Amino acid sequence: MEIIPKTATSKGPAETFTGDVYVDAIAAPREPDQRMVVARVRFTPGARTAWHSHALGQTLHVTEGVALLGTRDGQVIRATPGQTIYTPAGRGALARRHTRRLHGTPCAARQR
């Protein structure tokens, strides 16, 4: 067992986000059969993601603010602190609004 040192906060890349988004890595695979990646992602007012999907799905947990999550068919889900949203594999999503949340994403391939 070990305490993992905190990594530096990074700014979300412009090809993935519009506006200022900050990412704090929490967990990444450490063993060959592990695939879960967890991060705290903070969106500033007006920031959003680009349309995207996750090959193995994604779980989001809102910790602060209000999250608006949209689907390609026009459905909008409004999530508030304490709510958890699951997006099935391959379903596209767009997230926006001033919010903080935890992302849990199983990776199709191990990331280093």
C-alpha cells in the first residue's frame, strides 16, 4: 500500500475543450489488468467539451455547480452536486456549464 503523490493540475487541451477547463488526475492504471482512470475536472463559466464518446462508457459525479450534458439527439440532462451520470459505451456527449465533477472512465487500452 502506498500514498500516491498529488500531481499538478493541468489545463485541458484546446482540441478537447472550449474555454478554461482544469484537470486533476486522481487515479490511473497501475497494474496490467486495470483500466479505470479517475480525474477531477473543473469547468469555468462557459467552458465545454467537444463532442466525444468513450469506447467503454463513462461515469460522472457532480461535486459542485450545475452540469448540462447533451446528447447528439438533443436530449439535455441537468445534474447537480451529488448526482452521478452514466453514459453507455459509444454514446456521444457534450458537457458544459460551471461545474466540478469526478470522471471515471475505463480505458480501452492501458494508459501510461
